[in-house]
Amino acid sequence: MRNRVVIDCYQENPEFRYDGYAIVAIDVIRATTTAITAVASGRRCFPVPTEEAAKLVKRKHSNALLAGEVAGKLPEEFEVNNSPAELAMRMDTQRPLVLLSSSGTKLIHATRECDFTYLSCFRNHAITAQHLIDHHSHVALIGAGTRGEFREEDQICCAWIARELIDAGFEPDNERTASIVERWRTSTVDACLVSRSAEYLLKSGQTLDLDFTLEHVNDLPHVYRMRDGEVIALRPSEKRPIQPGFPATEEQAHRRL
């Protein structure tokens, strides 16, 4: 059986089913960038699909930091927006992050029954691609999308990962996947400036998040996977923790939970 890769958009296809596929959830602006940035700083992170779910997780972690947005607005009782730039500057990394977004965290929640769900963004797309090549034969790259659109930044990140898989011998599952890869495979991050997501950040004065996204590309050597509702950073073949207080392996993380 040949190795396969497919690109899809959650906002366009919320009932997606890819049994037997490793899923990669991608919401470059901003949920997966925020979640990955939080975990890279040594913070635990729990993506949630609703405000109610966020409050339930906070009950288990009394000092949790509620972060996120619903339709661009900060929900009541939330301290921080869905902002990777702000998370990167905060020093209270001992506080677990409970993250909510309009589409990205809903996508992550929708994959909860999948055997393997990874998170990716511009920061770790290359190491994610190599991990997928090494460990999986069928891969689905799912962009979150926004307001029913498969936004350019998500298409670019999907295309960059799929390009590496195809170069390693994977075959596109359909013509749309091949077309997206062909369109964006050599693009730079500046290509996402045409996106309505980038336009929204500029118009709403959230330029720090746009700058952060454009300036942090392949600067993290870690793969991020969902495990029991938490984003876990993987570092294969190393026995020491990724950050102080973090488990050395995924299995140790599971036992800690």
C-alpha cells in the first residue's frame, strides 16, 4: 500500500473522517501557534472547544490561565487573548493554559477519537514533516479555516509539510491536495499577508501576533501531539526533559496525568 497524504479544511468539511490517518491540526493564525508557543515555554496547554469546557478544565487546575477568543472577542473570565506573542512574554509559565479559539481548538477537539493528532504551525513544520515520514504511512493535514474559508496561512503550512512528504515518496490523495502543494510549495511566509486573518490582525491592532507568526519559522525542533486532552512536546531518543518540570517521554507524561 502506497503512502498517502491529503489536505483538507475543517471549516469546509467539519465532518471529516480519515480513519487510519495521522491527523495534523493547523491553525497558523493563531490557535496552533499559540498552543505550541505555550508548551515550548514550559507551560502545560489544554485546548478546548467551548467556554463551558474551558471552565471545567479550570476547575481541575485552579491556577490555570484562561486564554482565547470567541468571534474575536475575549470571553468573560478570560485573562489573555488567543495571542502567541503575549504568551511568549508572560513569565507565569507554571500556570497551565486553557486555550479556546473560534476554529482551531474546535478542530483539535474534533480529532479526539483519532489515534494520532499532531499540532503544527510555521514554527515546527519541518520537524513535523520528518516525524510523519518516519512514523506514518497515511497523513491528513487539516487546516482550521476561518468563517468557512481555507485561509492562505493554513494552506501554506499544509503545503510545506505535504511537499516534504511527497518528496519522500508519499502520493497526494486527490487533485486538490496536489494543487494546493503546487501553488504554495515555494511560497514564503509573506504570502499569507493577503489573508483575511492577517488583515484582521492589522485592523484590530494585533500586529504583534502577525509579526510573531512571520518572524518565527522553523525555530522549534519539537513535534507536538495531543494526549488525553493536553498538548505534549515530543523529543525522540532523548531521556532528559524538554523543559524544567516536563516529562522526558510521552509515556511519562501519560503517567503523570
